[in-house]
Amino acid sequence: MTSPAPRAKGDYRLGGGLLAALGYVSMAGSLSTDLYLPSFPSIAQDLGVGASAVQLTLTAFLAGSAVGQLFIGALSDALGRRRVLIAALALFTVCGFAAAASPTLAVLIGVRAVQGFAGAAGAVLARAVVADLVSGERAVRAFSTLFIMIALGPTIASPLGALLTGVGGWRLALLGLAVFATGMLVVAILFIPESMPPDERHPLRVGALARNVGRLVRNPTYISYAIAYASGYAALMVYISSSSFIVQGVLDVTPFGYALTFSLSSIAVMLGAWSSGRIARARGATTTMRVGQVVTLLGASATALFASTGTLVLGTYLPSVFAVAVGCGIVMSSASALAIGHAVAAAGAGSALLGFLQFLFGALASPLGGTLGTDTAVPAGVSMTAFALTGLAAGFVATRRRTAA
């Protein structure tokens, strides 16, 4: 199919149809993790491995995603958004079918690493296209919509993955992911145009890509907003990674009850992302981020307090983590817009570095909730609080740098 001609920046309107298409492809990461989580026991049983070995398939995906986040956006600064997105989604689709047919755990781990690399293009390039077309409060509202759709992924993926696993085991669950990936590829080909004019692209040189990333790392305002964004994601990942053993182990809730609480948290993230756009319209992006950080801190510190005093029950846990999820949804929508707004000269590299830090912080945060075992929620509460404080501090640094400039 012939690619639509590149348009000058601002010429292409970011309408609802394009935003929906960008939101769909940006769900690649969340669908790739949450859809197959219910199939972990099936993978372990079928391949004759332990639970910790199966976890390596998720670790490999996140590691691949981190690398993909760093390089795919920068590559799109040189070649344009559309062709990189289509190529990456084609590889993502092939990996989906290959993962479903993996004969051994080692093959599955390797395929998942490549799939993570390719799937990173969805979120990275969706953010970059938005940055190409709009800025300011319009960008915040657009990023809020993207985050709502990303947060919608777990709401759909977790029960669907459980259903597919129950019908046909883990291979059918991963085949379902491959079908979603095929749909993303078709949507990208048909509905996502080139948003970056050729005269705004950077030469495809490793040195140039390294310099773009280096300039962003040395930009204190950008990097502070990026850390605020990544810290919000890390706090959310502490909750997600520890929620199963806290709800089912500490609070003694059934697996079905846990599924309901997990869906509630996904709705909370969507609510936060939706609220972010409304708050930004009235008060601006910086105030919006600050509101989200305070809400996250309140929820995280409440979780730590209830857990450490022996008063953590379902009635205190759910409101606390609901606040964390809402706050993270607000923070990630607003902080991403603020960060990329300070990477105008290399929006693809800015989006890539933002995603790299997101997954790096997430990978570091994931195991923290279980450091003292599966019978206490104290580490999860303390870790979420620490990341909330880190994000709040980074936001203040970014604001001071921006004011001083």
C-alpha cells in the first residue's frame, strides 16, 4: 500500500479517529503482559518448569521493551513514524504466532524478548505522533486518551486470557495476543499517516542518535519530568506485582475476587487519565501533575500505615490502592506531555528515552513488594511511598528549572 504523503507539522488534525487508532496500537505492551498472566500455571505444567522460570518470560519481555523504547523512537526521528511503526508491528505479530508455537521455555523467553522490543513501538510512536501534531494542553488531553486506552488493556486482557487459557491452555492465550497484534498492524497500515515531514528528520547515524539522547539526558527539565513519569509508573508496578499475593494471601480473597479488584484498579488508572485532561484544561499541566503526585502519595502512605499497624483489610486496602492507581494515571498523562514538550527537537528520542526510563524503573520496582515474603504488605506500601516521594521531588526540580529558565 502506498504511504500517505508526509504533511507539514500541524497540517494533519489529531481527530478522534486517529487518536483511537494510536490508542489501539499503544495497547501492545499492556495486552502482551496481562493477557497471558493467567496462563502462567499452564505454561509451567506444560513445559515442566517452575513458576520462577516462567516469570523469566515476563522479565524478557520487559527487558526487550526497555531497549525498544530507547531505539525505536530515535530511529523514527530519522526514517519517519509510519514506516518504523508498520515494520515493528509486523515483527510484533510474527513473534505472537511464534510464541504460541514455542516448543521450549528457552525459545519462548527469546521470542518474548524480541516481541517486547517490537511491541515498544506502539506506545513510543503513538506518543511521538501526538507530539508531532499538537502541544500544550491539547497534548495533555491527547496523552490522557492514550493512557485511558492503555489502562483499558488489563481490563480486557486479564479475563480474556483466563478464558482462553481455560479453553485451550497457554498456547491459545498467546494466539489470542497474536490476533490482537494482527489487528494493530492492519490499523497502522490503514489509518495512521506519516506525521513527521522529511525536512524535520535527523540523519540515521548512531552518533546522531546518541547525541539526541545525550542532549535529553543533560536537559535537567526534561529528565526531571521523565523521572516523575517513571516514578509514577514504578509505584503502579509495585502495586500490580504485589497485588496477587496481598489480596489472595494476606487478605484471603478468592482468585475471582482478586480478578475483580484488579479490574477495579484498571478502571482507577483510566479515571486518573481522564481526570488529567480535565484538570489540565482548567489549571495547566504542571498543576495537574502535582495533584496526581499528591493523590499517589496519600494512597501509598495509607497502604504502608495500614499494613504496618495490622489494620490492612479489604476495606482499607482497596481505597488506598485505588488512590494510588488514580494518582498514577494523572501523573503519567501529564508528566509525559511535559517531558516530551521539552524534547521538541527530537520528539521520537524524547518519547523513546521516556519509555526506557519507564520500563527500567518498572523492572526495578516489580520485585520490591515481595522482599519480605508473601504474608505482609509492608514492603509494597513503603516502596510505593518511596516512588511517590521520588516523583514529587523530581516534579519540583523540573518546575524550579523551568521557572529559572
